Amino acid sequence: MKSNDSPDTVVIGAGPGGYTAAIRLGQYGLSPTVVEKENVGGVCLNWGCIPTKTLYSSTEPLAKRSSWRKRGVDIEDFDVDLEKIFSYQRKVVNKLTSGVGKLIESNGGEVIEGKAKLSQGPMVTVEKDSGDENTFQPTNVILATGSSPIELPGFSFDNDDVWDSRDATRIDEVPEKLVILGAGVIGLEMGTIYSRLGSEVEIVEMKETVLPGVGMERRFSSFMKRGLKNIGITVHTGTKAVEFQDNSDGKIVIAEKDGERQKFSADKVLSAVGRRPNLDFSAEGFDIPTDDSGYVKTDERCMMDLEGIYAIGDVAGLPLLAHKASREGLMAAASIAGKEVSGFSTIPAVVFTDPEYAEVGLSTEEAKERDFEPAVGRFPFRASGKALAMDETEGMVQLVADGETDRLLGGAILGPGASDLIGEIGLAVEQGLTATQVAETIHAHPTLSEAVMEAAESVHGQAIHTSNR
């Protein structure tokens, strides 16, 4: 396809936000040009969401051996072929990324490889690896440039023994001892995977709790810590990582807690302390307005304070989630096409640990802070027939409703299938459904989803299969 020098829209970045925007623009009858400097699919498809969840799924049987044995299935010879595990991961990634590129093109879009620079006009200049340049003068630009791992002082990514999240998804050998910096989503998920693969995992977290960036309530935090301990992961909260040393004493992570120095042996270190927005897309002399945290400022249409220029996904602010980026891509595309822009009020968050954790909407404390009188319903998985059959009874479902109107405000799940079950709660919260409406909806038996129904019944003290006290 020959490049159009004046396309209606240039999308910079082909991650979940950028490629979703491009496909939707094509569905609206427009012909976007997508510029990607690395791989179509971005971090999520190539090194983040998909590779890690493939590893999570591939290693899941390793976590179930004792459960199977208890239920009468004893597999003595359990072989882990690391090369095949990562080969399968690559097959999944390649299938999805090649499919995305074809979807963009089949909907009338074009993908160009190269590094983009945005300047006044707007004008987008694309520098290719060959040194050639393409210049576009679009009516609209969508910035979907994503984010990159933060490098912690004392833990340089130039050191082969210090991994970023991308390095952790492509290894040749499982480290005997792995120290993870940060007990956020990435740290806990990778800790779960590597613990299953046989690493001795220790996590160092500066804050006083696990998942400090997630609104996890104390009750769930206790469940989570117990779950991590059960699979052999030690979490050191309130502990600041200072330096990684490789000397006569071996490879050691130096940390501090309450003024005291601590040492952790480590064959490898995974630094998962956060990510920063990628803001290297503007040409010299062209300023991009950002907020105090360094994210691009946008309005309810995802447009910047520069007509026709949009920003979506990680570069536009928290939370740094692929599904949030995708939704913003749809919003920007709708705005460009002159369609009604439908926003959102809730964004689900999911953590693939063992057991899984997911939340959406308001927690109990957040509801109180917004002057609601929360009515809370809970249902433990130990009372779920399906969870008992699966031998996965750790955790519970919690729903938070407005005590005055019964409208659901939020919910959280720790337990089997949490990543899938949270969708029902998200739908109920986004659409303003009540706890009663969820409770009166028949859920198939025996399924894990019944726990959501019973938690809704518990809001009014009427759960059938557990005490409502």
C-alpha cells in the first residue's frame, strides 16, 4: 500500500490502545496510518500481558500437584521443558501480533515501521531504520506511545543479572534465587510464575503492604499474604532496596528496614518498581502539556489542549492497563469520526497470583470517603460447591452497595477465576445495577459465579450457603 502523505489520522504506537483506535477508525470508513517503532501489539502483546499470562497458564499444573495427589491423581514424573514453555509462548505472541497487523490493514489502515516525531501542524515525521524519512500532515494524531520500566538507582538494567519485566519473559535458565523489587502487580505475578518453576523467591517492597497501587482492603491483603506464603514466596514490606552487589560474598541485594541493613542472596534481580510514560515523540521546540506526574493531559474525549491531537493509554495516565488503553482508543476514534463519545466510570484491575485477585469500582473505605453508607456483602469460596470440587477454597467475593439505593458501587474477588468473574461485577457497577438485581439473576449451578450471586444476597443478609452474621 502506498503511503498517504495527508491521512486523516496518524496513530503513533501500535499497542492495545493504538491498534484498537486504528481498527475502529477503519470501521468508521477512515484510513489511519499507524507508526510503530518496535513490534505491532506493543508491550502488552509482545512482552507483557500475553507472554506473562501464557507463562502463568503453562506453569499452573506445577502449583496443583499436591491438590491432585490429595484427590487421587499422582503424577510422579513431572518434567518441565523450559525451551518448549517459551516456544509455546512465542507461538501465542506471534499468532496475536500477526493477526493485529492484518486486522488494521483489512480495515483500511496502514502500518509503518519507524520512530515518529510530532511537530507543529500537526506534522509527523517517521524515521525508518534505513535512515529514510516519511512526512505526514494529518488532520488528527493519536499518541499511544505507552510506558517503560523505571530503573531504580543501584540496579542498572545494563547489568545482565538485573532484569526488567521484559527480560523476565525470555530466559534460558530458571534462577535458583530470585529477588524481586516491588510487590506490585508485575512483581507478584512474576513471583508466582518463578516460584512455580522452582526459584526461591523473595520480594522487597518499600511500602507497608502488598499491591500498594491497588485499593486492596486489609481483609484481602491478609488472604493474599497467606496465599503467597503458601506457595513459598517471602514478602518483605517496609523495606527499601538500596544496591545490588556482586563481590566475594556472592550476588547480594542490599536493603534497609527501620534503619537496619539487610542482605538477600540473589542469582537474578527483577526490578518491578513501576513504569514511566514514553514522552520521546515530540520534536524539538514542540511542547507536550503534562500533569505533575508527567502524564499527558487530556479531556473527556482523550484530546489534548491542542486541537486534533489525542493521547491514550499509559502515556495519558493511571491506571497503566491494556483494557483502559483500548477503551480510550475507541473513545478517541469516535471523537475523530464525529460519533458520540461514551466514557466510563470503572476500570477493573486483575492480578494473576495464586489465588487470583480482581477488583472494580469502590472499596468500602472509598465509598465512605464519597459520603455513601456502604452495605457490604461477602461470600467465602469455602462455601462454594464448585470451589470445593476444584480444591480451591481460599478467598471470597465482596460487593459494596449504596445502603440507601442498593446500587452496586464496587466489588473485589480473591480466589479461583477472579479474573473472569470480575467482569460481571464491572458490568453491574458500570450500568448502575442493584445488589438485588444481581441476587435475583439465576446463576448456573455448580459454578464459581454463584459466589457473586450469594455475595449480592449477603448485602441484605440473605445468602443461602453461608452465615450472614
